[in-house]
Amino acid sequence: MAVRKLFGTDGIRGPANSHPITPEVALRLGRAAGYLMRGKGEGRPRFVIGRDTRRSGEMLESALIAGLNSIGADVLLAGVIPTPGVACLVRELNADGGVVISASHNPSGDNGLKLFGSDGYKLDDALEERLERLILTDEIDGERPLGEAIGTTSIISDAIALYGAMAKASVPGMSLHGLKIALDCANGASFQTTPQVLKDLGATLSVFHAEPTGMNINEGCGSTHGEEISRLVQQSGAQIGISHDGDADRLVLCDETGEIVDGDEILAMTALDALQRGTLAGKTLVATVMSNFGLDESIAAAGGKVLRTAVGDRYVVEAMREGNFSIGGEQSGHLIFRDHGTTGDGLIAALQVLRIMTESGKPLSELRRCLKKYPQAQRNLRVREKPSLDSLTEVSALVSETELALSGKGRVLLRYSGTEPKVRLLIEGPDKTMINVAADKIGEALTAAIGA
């Protein structure tokens, strides 16, 4: 794969109004996407645009519109809506593609641009590389439709309702009457959609962090701040807590005792339920190398298996499509249910767990026990640069030393984030104290070598 200058593991992302998250790049991305992804009919190509609540969203949206219109593509504006909502609308409206303006769980000063194809799936590496070439060169600068060939822009007035209807269709007949839920919307894209769907299904709802200002998205709240949903559950006396990230393609839960339930536990619950009902395609759950190995044991004991992929929900989805599998996801809370959608969807995932709770009559604290986790130590450290990890001699020596001490009964994973200036370390093993001491040593060496 060619070295990329713009696209990371989840679109283009960075500080808003600083290269590459600028109106100039957004305009050229719109032109490139409109040129490359047209082809659903004889008329003008059509693209759905959705965004989260960041202040820079409207600025980038305006530039995207200009780029798409200038290449002859029509724009359908969904407004503030979760990332999976855009994927849903692309399919529902038979559009040629979709663009989401969001930096997901990143701070409010960041933003991002990620694309979906006409099938509602994220673009593959080859198409992103082709888009990048069109953005960075003058290859299509001469493409200038005139008169009636210039694209138009319109608003999808029922965008939220369409997405909500799709979500509710994933749990036909389910009633949440009598269930008390605490909801953390991260002051992000879910602040309208998830509350509305849960209320429609009859839940008693306590909604928090659903007053976006443009600058408070993910600020001390959302799925990357599990301590907040834990506090809110205990404060409100809820039976379950639901926490999204800024664009609501992630989910973290909290049980009625205040304990956090992560993506691995949600994968275990939903996959075991599907195995029992005979609906887990290929009897296979797809997870990344970051997921706890306790997951493999839980699924194997029930007659299934776990398929591992590289880190990133797009790689999970690619493996699911190749094998025609139905459930997959990441420890971080990106969860994909292909029977109901094409990308990570925090609302759909929450509804699947709520269905299991209502059908079984069991509290979340009991359901989560289906996964017995191996101890893990994780460190996420900011870096000023990203040299080859193999070139960091002291770090490599400590990693080798740790792997030797684990004696095949654990693992060390060290990688750079594809969306942030961070290096991520995970050590898994039977001895919690040992792996944390090792993680601290490796973390100190990383900070000394490349720390921000």
C-alpha cells in the first residue's frame, strides 16, 4: 500500500482549520468523490452529508457542498446525525456515496472527513488512495460542468426519523417499559437520535450531556470517559447506562452496580445469544487483535470461534464481508451487526443488549459474566513523532524481555494510533501486577524516546 499523506485508518482527521482538515482540502475531496464515485444512474451523482456537533462542522460542510456541486453532484444534507445514520441514508435514498464530518472521540478542536460508498460501507484502501491522488494533483481541475450540469443542494427533512426507524426495526416488538436508563450523549451527534428511539420504545430515560455548544463534544463525557456514565448510573438509580462517543458509532455500557461493560463483553453477550438462537453466521465472531483472549474461550465453549483482524473497525467489516459473518467489533466499542447495518453503530448495539436483557429477564451485571477476562494493562501515550518502533532500541529490548517473561501465556501489542498522535501499548497475561510493571517500564521508555 502506498504511503498516505491524507487518509488514516478512519478517513482524514486532525485539528480543524489546519492542514489537512481545511476548507480547501474539503472542497477538493468533494470534487474528487463526486468525480470518482458517480455511477448509480444516468442523472447527476447524489451524496449524503452528515456531521457531528463541532463548531468547525458547518465550515467544512460548506466547502464539501461547493466541491460536490462544482463537479456536478447533488448534495443531500442530513444535518447533525450519527455516522451510522449517514450510512443508513445512503442506502435508503439510493445515493452514490456519503461523507461524514466528524472526529469521533477526539477533542472538539479536531475534525475529520470519512466516506461511505453507495453500498453504505466505508471505502477500501484502493479507493481512498485513488481519491488522495485526485485531491493532491490537478488531474480533474479541468472538470467544470456549466449551467444546469452544476449540482444542487437540498435538506433531508426526515433524516433523523429515517435513521430511527431503521434502528427500531432491528428489535421488532421490543418494549422497554419499566426499564430505567441513564444515557450519555457526549454532547455529540446522538443528542437527538438515541433519546428519541429509547423513548419511543417506552424506556424511562435520564439524559445527560445532550446540550452541544460546538465546543463541548466529548469533554469529560462520552464513551472514552467511562467514569462519567458510572457516576450517572449510580446517581440516577438506572438499571443500565448507555454512553456514546461524539459520532455515536461506539458504545460503552454500565451495569446497575456502576461497573463499566466494554466492547469485548458486549461482543460476548451478543455473539453467545446469536449462537444460542442459531443466527451467528458461520458460528464466527470477528474481533481485532486488541480484544481480550477470554473472548476466544467463551465463544469456543459455546461451539463458535473468533476470527482476529488488524485494529480498526473497517478491517473488522472487511473480514465480515469476506466471510459473510454477522457480528464483529472492537474492545473500544465499535460494534457491527451486519444483519442491521453496515458500520459501527452505538444505538443498534445498545438495542441488541437491551433485547437480551428484556428477553432473559437478567440484569446486565449477570449477563456480563459470560466473559472471563484475562488481565490487561494498556497505555495510550502522546508522541511528537512516529518513527519505526523497531528503531527504538530500548523499547524493543523491554518488549522482548516482557514476551520472554510471559512464556507464551500472554502477549504484547505495540502500535501507533492511525487517528491521533499517540502510541498504544497493550500487555495481556495471567499476572496483573507483572504486566502493569512491564507496561510502566515500556511506557517510560517510549516517553523518553518520542514523548510529546
